[in-house]
Amino acid sequence: MLVNATPSINTRRTLQIEDVGMVFPTKRGPFVALRDINLEVLRGEFVTLIGHSGCGKSTLLNLVAGLTTPSSGIMLLQERELTGPGPDRGVVFQNHSLLPWLSCLDNVLLAVDRVFSENEGKAQLRERALAALDLVGMSHAVAKRPHEISGGMKQRVGIARALAMEPKMLLMDEPFGALDALTRARLQDELMKIVATTGATVMMVTHDVDEAVLLSDRIVMMTNGPAATIGEVLRVDLPRPRVRVALAENRDYVQYRKEVIDFLYMRHSHVEKAA
Amino acid sequence: MGRALLDTPRDVAPPADTAPVRRVSVVAVDPAAKPAPAPREPFDWRGLGARVLPPLGGVALLIAVWALATQKSASFPTPLATFDAAVKLFSDPFYSNGPNDQGIGWNILFSLQRVGLGFGLAALVGIPLGFIIGRFTLFNRMLSPLISVLKPVSPLAWLPIGLLVFKSANPAAIWTIFICSIWPMVINTAVGVQKVPEDYLNVARVLKLSEWKIATRILLPSVMPYMLTGVRLSVGTAWLVIVAAEMLTGGVGIGFWVWDEWNNLNVAHIIIAIFVIGAVGLLLEWSLLAVARRFDYS
């Protein structure tokens, strides 16, 4: 199998997923959603999970987030076993999930407060939240409520909330899926900048091939469910900073793109072939 | 079973049947209905007329039918006679000639006090109870059947229990208000808690917020609109119940007053009381709607 195509002797491992499987009990017996998931994510690495809908990529991300517990296998975050959700993983939800009764600043503060309030005073916490909002270019809307800003802005605040906790890892579940194409492109570019400045380790779920190739160091391609697993891992060796316009004609980029499309539409377009 | 109970649409949805009535009265009474227009735009007389004239027409129609029907009746007062009685009644609303003869103002205030007490206690018990039922399936399953059985019981059936336990009329009336107005708050709060979006709870989980923070920052604001609908329904119920309860328990209060005037065969006063009770109920509803609007985050 091509799982772990790049065996790591590196000590900079941030996340290790070993033999993880997920079985959901249903009325018609157990449903195997994921099996034999083995994956390592290095510090500062940007990994995307891609696959057809229903392949369990979001399930895998939720497992790492601790929102669900795996049926088998173990997961380590910086050599410590994951047993549940925690602020060491910043989660960016697809629908932003900002609390509508709190201002942008208060939404971020809620997260900051949870992580740093033991050692820092009110002013420092506020400083952190403002810095996070500044990082995503939302300083102008600090006092606004989520319903007063656009979808793209909400997602920025969601990213700020996750980053402000200084998590070991950023988990993003199709963060730009609900945005229009132009907004999505702009946010992708900004995400690349933010990741470059913060050195964040990112695991992101997407179903957008271009997004995956543009952003990733590695693309984890998943087979179709049920009993989905990692089919292939594609290393994307494009130099950074990556510029969208220039990449469109880059031969490597086109090649990587083709490989993902081949995987998704030629080899794993049907469940029968994947099994 | 619990779900079936908690999804009873009558209690959950804001009462649609009162909406048109409310609209009509807002236009007729609320001075905000004729706001100062922008200086250059001509005043929209037609729009104002279209909103003000129909409600006035409705009232005029009622009075006309009433006047026609009572033309030859000796026992039922005409609109004019009722109006005269009302003018006399409201000219001195706060007189007091002993416990059985007090002004209509006092009667209303005493009733409001009972409603306030009974309803306040019901809120104090019902809202936390709703939170518990909504958050913990065990309690939901335990209490839902009981609520289903007790909810449809008429207020008057509770009164003897109150009289027995409290040995006095006034606490018994308050108890009746309490037990009848508690259910909408319990049920709506519970439904609100169950409908807190999963996303918000996931945020709480990934941030590992404390139970206190979850309650104050996520559950409470999220449940607030449901809770306030429950409160509104409860106040409405309480105001309905008070008249019946006071008729039986006596004392000073609008319900007792209606019964007293019936014994005096003063039908004009009964009609006035009906309008007064309606108006007070409407005011209660408005004030709670105003509160609810402040907590609407959508």
C-alpha cells in the first residue's frame, strides 16, 4: 500500500494516526466508516484530505479533533495520546460556527480566555484576540456581530478564533466550501500567508482539487466508503510562496492536479473498484 | 414519548391566532404608527388610512351590532350606557370602602400582584426544570409523561388542592396560577435546549469550555428566544386563570369584581371588566414581545 509513502525518521512529528478505524452502530448493524488509517503529519506541514463525499474525510478530521472517539487504533499529538477534544487543536468549522450573540472580538476572546486566562490578565488576553483578528485582516470589524459581516469575513474570524489559541495543529473542515469562488480564492491566498507567518501545522478537508494542490505539502487521497481508507498520498513539491496565477501554467502543478483527478475519477469513481 | 410531548406545536409556536388582533390594536393605539416622515417625501395619508381605518371600522361594527341587539333589551346595557358607566368607574379608580368595595384600579393591581407572584414562582421553578429536562435525557423520559398528563388539567381542578394545602384563599389562587403557567415555560425551555445548534456545542467541546461557560455563553443565549415564547404563553395563561380563580376565592381582584357585579346585576360593569381584562392581557403580551425582540440574534 501507498500509505505512509514517506516514512519519517523525523522527530518533528506533530500528529500520528495508527491503525485507526471507525465503526458506527446503526439500526442495520455496524457501519464501518473508516479502516486502517495510518498517517503522520509533521510540524509545519499542510496536509489536505480529499475524496468523494461520504468517504469519511470529515469523520477522520472529527476523530483528530476529538469530537468522536475512534473504534480502534490510537492517535498521538506530539507523542501524547488524544483522548478527547481540547484547545491544543484549533478547529475551523465549515459553517464558521461563530456565536451570533457575541461580537467578533468576544468570539475570539472566548477561545483565548479558555487557554491563557490562568497566566495572563484581561488586557493581555484582549491583546491576543486583537492580534489574531489583525492576522486575518479583520481589525476593522472587531465590535461587529457575526450577522453583520459577510460569509468570507465570518470564516476569517473562525480562523482567528482557532489560531488565537496557539494550537499545535489547525484542523479545517472544508472551511471555504460555502463561499463563492472569488472569496474562496482570496481566503486561500491569505491562508497561505498566515500559515507561512505562523508556521502552523494544518490538516484540512476539501473536495476541491485545485484547493488541495495549491495549499498542500501532501494530499491524502481517500478511497470511497464504506470502509474507506487512505488510497494514496501525493507529495506536492511546488516552491512557496505559491502564486495562483503563475501556477496555472506550471507544468508540475498541472501534473499534480492530473494525478489527483485520476485518482478521484478514474480509479475511485465507484465503490466497487475501491473495495 | 418525550419528543411527542415536547414537540406539541401549540405550545412551541408563537400563538398565531393572536397576531391579527395585536396588529389591529397596535395601529389603533400606538403613536409610533404615524411617524414623522422624511421632510421632502409627501405624507403617506393613504397608507396610514389603510392601516387605521379598518380597525376603527371593526370597532364601529361591533358597537353597531351591540347597539342594535340591545335596543329593546332591558337587562343588557346599550353601548352608550356602558360608556357612561365606564366614565363614572374610571373617574375614581382607586377608592376603597372596605375590603368588598374598592376601585377598579385596586382590583386590577391585586390581580396583577397574584399573577406576578404565581407566574414569578412558576418561572423560578419552570425555567431551570426546562433546562434540566432539555439537557438530560433521563429527566426528559422521567418527567415527560407526568407533564403530558398534568398540562391539560383545568386550573379550577387545582384550586381545591391549593385550598387544602394552604388553608387560605389567596395562596390557593397563587398556587393555581403557578401550576397552570409553569408548563409552557418548562416545555419551551426544554425544546430550546434540545434545539441548541450542534455546531455551538461542538465549539464548546473543542474549546473545552467549563459547564458554567457553556451555560452562560452558549445555552442561555441560544435558548432565550424559546424561553421568552414560553414566558409569553405563561403570562397569557396566568392572566386567563386569575379571573376564574378569583371568582371562586373572593377577595379583591378583577375576577372577584366581575362576580360581585354579577351578583349586583350590574352588567355594564361586567362588560367593562371584559374590555379591561383584554386590554391588560394585551399590554402584558406587548411588553414581553418587546423584551423578546431584544434577544433576537438572527
